Amino acid sequence: MKIAFLFSGQGAQYPGMMKDLYETEPAVKAVFDAADRTLGRSISSLCFDGTQEDLNLTHNTQPCVLAVDLAAGMILKDHGIRPDAAAGFSLGEYAALTFAGAMPEENAFNIIQIRADAMQEAVPQGEGAMAAFVGVTPEQAEAICGQVEDYVVPANYNSLVQTVVSGTAAGVDKACEIAEAQGIRCVKLAVSAPFHCKLMEPAAKKLEDVFSGKQFADPEIPVYMNVNGLPLQRSAQIADLLVRQAMSPVRWVQTLQKMQEDGIDTFIECGPGRTLSGLVKKTLKEVNIYRVEDRKTLESTLAALNA
């Protein structure tokens, strides 16, 4: 059995995340205490007692999800589950790198807060949008975007039958119109900015400035990166890949396929929700899929792995 931890991205957050494990698991408490201390505000209170509206604000979402992702990975480690590799979806990539020892927790929380605010500020509210095309191949999604004059591009290659597009509000609306005329289901996403496209260039430049003063370590396990779907080779690549990630598509299909090609047969989603588990199911065959986000899923996953 070769195990990969997959760290969740933005969009799966919900009130009460990780509260039951915080009260009983020291590894979870340690992560949330580090987040609260580093950012000088109560990330733990936001996760445990915040409203859905609070959690949906990008300023809050990204540090909260990072904390939950990391806590899920650390609690598995505390219970003796050690992965052979890791990957994270968008902001989850920061959790994967931190878990793998490439950056300290304090740096990760500081950077993700800067990233969240920079991404929110990059495009004025209402001028950008994102939408998921369901039941299409990546090539079909690319072709639809190619028919639109306003800016819209694939942003997340989620699975072989789902691609998320991002761009100007007008561009995304037109792409949805074309998709729906072809009988394709189009779901507008409740996001506050058009992530993973060139409109995020101002945010990418801010990240570049931040990374210029940071040192990274070689990861202790392979971390498969969003930009190219390949395992990270050396720490010197990290800053460049994270800067590019902000305005490049998340190549999740390619990431999962490469992981399976490299012998990974068991995937554990670490963090809120089950989005990544569903994408694995739609993309790969003959793999084991588990997840950890609360006491119930932790116990279920540990029972299955230790059987």
C-alpha cells in the first residue's frame, strides 16, 4: 500500500470544522494554537463558531481551511499513518508543503493570509467570476472558452468530466451560455474572485515579493504540484511554482494520474468536505479512498487502514 494525503481547497468550508477533534486531540490543538498565535486573531473561533458567511470571506477562508487541512494530516501522523506522497488543491498545496516539512507552520499561515487578501484585492468585486462545466471533457471546456471574446479560461481541471473556468464576469457568462446551448450543465461558483487565471497577476506579484525573503526546505516526501502535476524536485522550485499557481490552472487530473502511475493506490483527503475524494473516484480506478475531517471519519479511516 502506498498512501498519499490530499489536502482540501477553498469552497469546502463549513461552521464547526474540526471542533470535536480539537477538544480531544493534542495534534489538532497544536495546529490551531499556532494559527491563532501567528495571525494574532482566533482562527479556531472562526472555524468552530463562525457563520457560513464569515467562513466564505476569502480573508477568513484560506487560513481556516489551511488550519483544518494541516490538523487532519497531523492527527493521522499522530496515529501512526505516514504518507508516501502529498498534494493539495490550490490553497491545499500550502498545507501539503507544510506537512512535508518544506516550510514552517508560522510561515505558511503568514503567507496564506497575504495570499488570501492579495487574491481578493486583485479584481474588484463583481468583475470576475468562475463556473464549473459538468459532463464535459477538458478539451470541450477549452473549445468553449476559445469561442468567447471576453477573457475566460480553464482554471481547474478537476476530473475527466468536470472543468472549472475563470475570467471576467462577462466572459464566464458567455461561456456558460455557449455550454448550456450544447446541453452542458454549468454551475456558477460562489467565489469572491476569479482564481487561477491571469487576472490574478497582481496577487502573484505580491507573492513573489513575499517569497523573496523566505527560505524553503526540501520536502520529506514527494509533493505533487498544481502547475504541472509533477512531484517537486527541489526546494529552489517552490517559490516559482507557488507564484505561477496563483494565475495558472490547477492540473488536478494530471496530478492524480501521475500519482497512480508512481504507485500510489490509497488516497486520504485531509480537510473539510469530500470534494477531492469525489474527484479521485471520477478520475482513477482500483484505488482506495478515505478522508479525515472529524471524529467519525478519523475513526473510520484508522479502522480501515489498520484492518
